[in-house]
Amino acid sequence: MNYENCINMAGAKCIKVELKEEDSYQIDEATVKKAINEKTKMIIMNNPSNPTGTVYNKNSLEIIARLAQEHNLIVLSDEIYEKLIYSNTPFCSMASLDGMKERTITVNGFSKVYAMTGWRLGYITADKRFIPSILKVHQYITTCAPTFIQSGLAVGMVTDECKKDVADMIQTFKSRRNFVMKQFDSIDRLSYVLPEAAFYILINVSQTGLDGDEFATRLLEEKGVATVPGAGFGECCRNCIRISYATSLENLKAGIEKIKDFVDEL
């Protein structure tokens, strides 16, 4: 949801491309082509995806790469969840595809995989011709990235202890994801697409007769369980809610039990 406001502030227009649940939220070439016109300058994508947890397969990425080269477009690829993957779908960075290094701006950071959420340290990699323009904006929106965070991360991320902690955390997220999926499999009228990465699961609630906004609001008011309405991520998610499993197993169990009670009572 932040991308659109940044686009608006730049005086540009955001054209949204819907991804479909029946396609496992992978990219459809015809749909992307339809959204491109003579004014198109950039494609923005998030891989792995928030909110779906989808890891774009090689075919999806090649579609974007081919269209970017055909229409002389820049691709901004947000890859902050690249290491939090639980499936056998390999992660592929957009910039690694043939002909894409020079036209890809990769946005990434350390707050997710190293569990340093409050310490917002990130980075951009891009062709040198883009950097002066990026810096013009960056110097007015970011006072500094504190030195102690940079130094601590540089030392910590390469230690055996940190690598083990990251591996353990990924396994914990995978275990929680599997638990969450098993629980939702037992709740009638709720469905989802397998989340392969990140720590979110997008639940389709349309069979309850409610859309995501109504479901999330009533669930909060009647059961005290907070979820995120899918509409905030685009119209294609309007019938969904997003749940994060970056919390304890106890919290997940208690919350899902209340969701089941809520659905049963509808």
C-alpha cells in the first residue's frame, strides 16, 4: 500500500495489475501487457510477496523481464523476504535475469530476516545512472542510518551463532505456517493459497457472505482478534484477510479458535 502513495507524490499514476487466486497469485502475461501503455515508465513488484506469501516462479519473472526490455521499462523489485522461504520454489532476483541488471532497482533490507524490525536498515542496488536521483530524495527523507546498527549488523550477520539463529527462526516460521494451514483446513467456508514465503497467510472469506473489511471488523469487535483487511493490498484481495504468523504458537492457536467460533456463529 505504500508504493501507491510514493507514486502519487512523484506526480505519476499507479496502474494496478491484479493477481488471481486461481493462478496461485503468479503473473499473467496478458494482464500485465494490458496495463502497459506509451506512458509506462516502471513496473513495481514485491517478491516474495506480502500479503500472499507467493514466491514468483521463473516464468513469472521472465514475463516481467521480457516486457521491461520490449517497452524500455525500469523494474523496481522489493525483495525483503528473499530468505524467508519454506517451499521448494527457488528465489530468483529480478536483476539476475539476462538483460535486467541495468534496468532493475532492487530494494532490500535486514529487518525481517535478522529480526531487527525496529532498526530500519535497508539498501538499494541499481545501475549507477539511477543513484544520483535516488540520493536527491533519500537525503531529505532519511536523516541517517545509525552507525552502531550498521556496525553491529556487519559483524553479527556473518557469525555462526547468527546464521544458526536465522536458520532456527525460518524453521520456526515454517512450523507455525504449517500449524496455521492445518487449522484453517478444518474451518468450513475459508480458503487460502499456499504461502511459500514471508510470514503471512491470505485467507479468502467470501464463502461466509462477508468481504474482508466486514469480516475483519466484526471479528475484532465480536471476538477481539485483529487481522488486516485485504482491500488495503488491492481490489483482488477485497474478499480476503491477512494473518501474520510472526507471533507465538499459543497466540495463533487462541486466535484461530476464536475465528472458528466466529465463522460457526455466522
